[in-house]
Amino acid sequence: MENQHTLVVRGCILDFVNDPFFVSDTEAVRFIPDGVLVIRQGQVAALGPYAELGSTLGGVPIVDYSGQLIMPGMIDTHIHYPQTGMMAAYGEQLLEWLNRYTFPTERKFKDPAYARSVADIFLDQLLSHGTTTALVFAAVFPESVDAFFEAAAARNLRMISGKVMMDRNAPDYLRDTAESSYVDSKALIQKWHGRGRLLYAVTPRFAGTSTPAQLKLAARLLQEFPDVYLHTHLSENVNEVAWVQSLFPDSNGYLDVYDRAGLVGDRAVFAHGVQLTEAEFQRLSAAKAAISFCPTSNLFLGSGLFKIEQAKSPEHPVNVGLGTDVGAGTSFSLLQTANEAYKVAQLRGQKLSAFKALFLATLGGARALSLDDKLGNFNLGKEADFIVLNPRATPLMAFRNSPEAPDSLEALADRAFSLIILGDDRTITATYVMGQLAYSSPAP
């Protein structure tokens, strides 16, 4: 086997080849208790049991993570990098929280140097928590997008972001206009979309802060650049839904505001969806749009409990990924996000298995972002973003989990569930980006 630009890692390998919400675990989960992952030129070149592939490796050294879990890098489908410094802001629900905390914080991102300093902190946090791809809100200022993409490019990350479009119901210092938001977004698309691993999302903040004219111009950008994304918020909070209805009295509900503007399609990702109606779930399914489920944020702001079983119904399935929604979200960790997702499901009388939760954090997120041809599992030829998780990372976890690798799907499910409930950034031993080590946990 060619040694040049080749990485071989050994360990317990877990990824998904199908959606466990709709097929059995045996059909959805790929599990190799003692496996080898071979990366060449940043892509997956081989995958299989060590007993079969070990003899084919020639002189290539093996990075041995035996006893640890190797998984695809996790994918965060909704997060705000300008809100990194305002996590844990006390006491408000959505609309009050935006006015009291968020808008003053985002004002600072007109300064390119400040924006870049936060982008660096933000991306380092993602990598240390095992997240390798994210769909990211910037601020209203083009400088904030440039700073974010520069920082992501320096790390060779597959990232999606965009300039917030917001021309009403916000402070003067954060408002653009319908026309300026179109012109600025178009220039940013032409500058960044498809450059390296970077992709652009047209980003109206939410219906309440955009005029109909701005939403129409957002749709024009989608028509002019069919492979960019639409990223916004939808039906997060009861008061927000009522307010949006008052602003758009002719609409037939919140989703219909976006639909009438031409924003509901197969590359549209809507954050939250807590208050969606059955008809709106059906419309999202028909449009092949996606929802980002953000449980830590929904609980922190008191927004409500997402209906995961309705989103994943066999009759009208919607693509769903997990979102941390930092800074209303309370952790950069998608393990902790899955922890809260499990509890939300429990409160609704539902069950969210470890495999379903980890699917949402990997291949499900890739599908939600139309990136499953590039990311989300270890199929040959895919980009080699992956993580190593230590199921014995803390004294409690070491007591909970034996040193031996799981030897069955049932044992793996138990191990994976313990990672979700007890795990966080301490669980991440290493994060690799295109086969290159991008983060390594500090030695204990």
C-alpha cells in the first residue's frame, strides 16, 4: 500500500449506511469491533476488519486507538458564531433575549479583527467537541462572513455560512436594507461559495426581521445561485409565531411566509420547528427541506418540545439534523445536544435511541445539508473528517464502560448511549480533518 499521504487508524468503528428511524439497526449501523480506516489524500480509501486489511498495509504505520470509538465527524446544522461570547445569558425567552443580549453582542462584528478573533475561538471549540462541519450564522456585516470563512479556510474545514439579512425590527446599528442585503450577499457568494471546502447560505435571520421585499430578494439569490443554501429560523416560540402572523396577516402560517417568497426548497434548512403544524411538516417533506433540532436551546429559552416523531413519520418524512444553536444553546457538544434530545423525546412519550441520535449527528446531518455525497459516513471516496471518542474518558465513564470493545450491536448501543449521556468534550480524544490531525485532547 502506498505510504505517501496515507493514514491508517485502528479501533472500534461505527458509522451509518441508512436511517435507523426507518430501517432496523442491523440495516442502518455499520459496526467493526476491531477495524481499520485507511485515508489517502484526505479521502476514505479502505475500511474493514483489521484481521482482513492488516496484512495489506505494508509499511504504513498504524495509529492505534484500540478500545476507542472511531466515528465520522459530527455535523452541527444550526449555530451562531457571533454568539459564542454570550452563552449562558440569563433569564429571557426568545424575543426578549434577542433584544437584551444578542443584538448588542452582534454589533461588535463589524470590526474584522474582532470577528476573526471570535471565529478562531469558535472553530477551535467545534473541533475540540468533535464537530467538523457546521451551518453557521454570521452577523449582518459582510466583514463577519469574511472573517469566518478566512478562519475556516485556514483549517481546511467544510463549513457553510452567510451574512444575516435583517432590514426591520432590529436596532439601527444592525439593520441593512433589502437592496444592500442582496448586493452584499451576492458579492459574498461570488467570493466564497465553492472556494475550497466553503459553501454559502443565504441567511435572512427570521421572518420577523425581514420585510417581504428582503425575502423576495433572498429568493432571487437562490434562483441565481441554485447550489447555495437557505438558512433561517422557523416556528421556535409561541409568541414569535403569533408576532410573525401579525406581520404577515395574509399568510397561512409561519412556513407559508417563506413559501410565498420562494424560499422553501431542497437546500433550505430551518432551525427549530418546535411549533410546526402537521400541514407544515407535510409541506417541508414535499419540498425536501430540512429541520435543525436544537434541544438545548429550546429548553434554555423555554420554547417547547420538538416533535421528532412527527418529523420522522414514514408518511411525510423530513430530513432532520441536530443543532447546538450556540449561544442560546448551552454546549458546543453534539453529544450533550443528543443527551437533551433524548430527554425532549422522553417528555413527549417517545424514545430516541443512541443510534438514532448519533445518526442525526452524522449521516442525518449530512443529508439535511445535502452533503451526504461528501460526508457523514466512511463510504469509499468520502472526505475523511472523523473523530475518536474515548468511552472511558472520565473516572465515572471508566467505571461505567469496560476496556474491551463491544462485541455485539446491543453492547455497542449501550456503550454509545453512555457516551451521549455522560460524554462531552472530554470524550473527544482526537479530531481529524481530511485525514490530518486537527485536535488532540490534552494528556491527563
